[in-house]
Amino acid sequence: MTNELVEREDRLAEVRAALISMSAEVLIGVQRDEGSKASEVRTAGGSRAGSANAITVAEKAQRNEFGLGVPERPAFRAAFDNKTQAFIRRLTIDLGKVVDGGLSIDQALDRVGELGKGFVQQSITDLRDPPNAESTIAAKGSANPLIDTGQLRQAIRYRVIANGVEGVSR
């Protein structure tokens, strides 16, 4: 038992030193590699505009999030505002697993990214306010303000940047 405790304390010191020296970010949202994919725009009447009015998925997300030309629908901010405690719990649990040797730091960061990705996708699915105009609902056949083709929801990714090195977008 004493050896296990000493090994755990040594591992804790090792993990602590690694975390202190590490600079890491987990970026969750529509990543720049999704930015070049054209997306159609619905006009005020609900019809789809042609390629002359095409915008990127990232631009579509920004317009909806901040209400640029459309009603503000902050699905990204809501996901993080409402789930702060869940992120803290995930980090606490996973850092304990890192200390115990059950996870690497990279795996723990990936798990936070997956959690955030799921939260944003769920927020996009659940958002209902402000509602679409009746003409938009009729044209789409759905009342969900942020889901039409599913392109935005499917474009949500996360990317881990650790010590200046970007990981693959997932």
C-alpha cells in the first residue's frame, strides 16, 4: 500500500510538472477547414438563394450566433454557459485518471473536446427560441431554427492545440 501511495505521489508530481509547462487549448466549434464549404442561404421568405448568395458554414454559424442579419440564436454560447460544471467535472475526473496512469494528457484533452462537441451539437438541436418565421417553417418543413440540412450541426469539430502544435480536427 505504501509503495502504491509513493508511486501515485510521484506520478502526481510528474503530471503537475507536465501541466505547468504545457500550453493547451481545446477549440470547439466550426473549424477553419469547414470555412471553405459553401452553404446556401434562406431568403426572408424561406426560399433557398443561389450560389451568388452562398456563405461558408463558419459564416452561417457566426450570423446565427450573433444575429447578423437574422435573429440572434446563441447555441454555442448557451452550450458552454450551461455546461461549465460538466466541463469541470470531466477535467477533474480525467486528470485523476492521468495521475493514476489510466489516461494520457492528450486523451484527457480529447475527451474534453468530444464532450464540448456533443454539447454544442445538442444545443443546436434543442434551440427553439426565437422561432423561425412561419414562411421559413413552411419552406423547411421544420420548426428548428438552426437545423435545415444538418450541415451546421455536422460541421462542429474540436481541435487540440498543445504547446503550439495543432492536432487533427475531430
